[in-house]
Amino acid sequence: MAKIEIQKIKRIEKQNNRVHLDVRATYTSFTYNGAKYFQIDTYGTINREHTEKISQSFQIDIESAKALIGLLNKEFGE
């Protein structure tokens, strides 16, 4: 698992962008040591050998959520 260091995130320019395949995802929220977290787990594509095994998992806390919303608003012009 990884907790996103949203305060350290940097925008980069990439030359070879593509849209990824859709994958199944689940989320949960929980409190740990008094702090609330939001966690997203993604699973492999249907072609993956173990489709029920978590591929990626990341967590954001309230400060990271606010920062991420700010970045999304900036990028999408909201």
C-alpha cells in the first residue's frame, strides 16, 4: 500500500500518453490513530491470472484529499 505524498506531487510532461483499460476497483474508508483515510484498491484486467488479487492500493487523508481536489480543479478548469 502507499499513502500519496500529495504535497510533493509534481506535474510532468509525457510524450507517449494513452488511455488505460478499465479495471475493477473498490474503496473503503477507515480511521487509524484518530485520522480518517480513504483507500482505493484496483484489480487486474480480465486477462490477468489472478483477477481477484489487488494490483494497486493507495490511501489519502483529509489534507491529501483537499490538495488532490485542488489539482483536479486546476487541470479540469473547475
